[in-house]
Amino acid sequence: MSEENYEYASDMIDDIMPELQTIRDLYAKTGDISKQVKMDEKIGKIKNLYKQSKSQKAADHKAVQSKEEIQTQINSILGLK
């Protein structure tokens, strides 16, 4: 996921989560347990997707760092700068 896409997804999740939580709380107050549970599941899925994308971003960043480190080592061995 590109940095731009990650930021967009992150912003979108930040925008929508409070609304989803409000809806979930409304269901809890009205006693509509089935809708509350469904909303809890949706919130959980979104949180998991967010965690996965965050982990992927970290892995992508680490891969870029590793690639740069390898390139630096190769350049050092070859006497390049």
C-alpha cells in the first residue's frame, strides 16, 4: 500500500470510527442486542484491517530500509558511493 493510500485509509477510518461507535452505543441503549453485536463485528473488522495495513506499512518500510542497507553494503564493497 502506498504511503498516500495508507494515509487516506487511515484518515477515513479515523473519520468513521466515532460515528460507528455512536451507532453501536445507540443500539446498546435501546437494547437492540443483535444490531449492537453486528456493529461490534463491523468495528472489529475495521480495526483488524487498520492493524493489518499498519503492519504492512511497517513491513514495507523495513523492506525499503533493508534494500537501502544492502545497496549501501554493495556500494561499499565495490568502492562506490
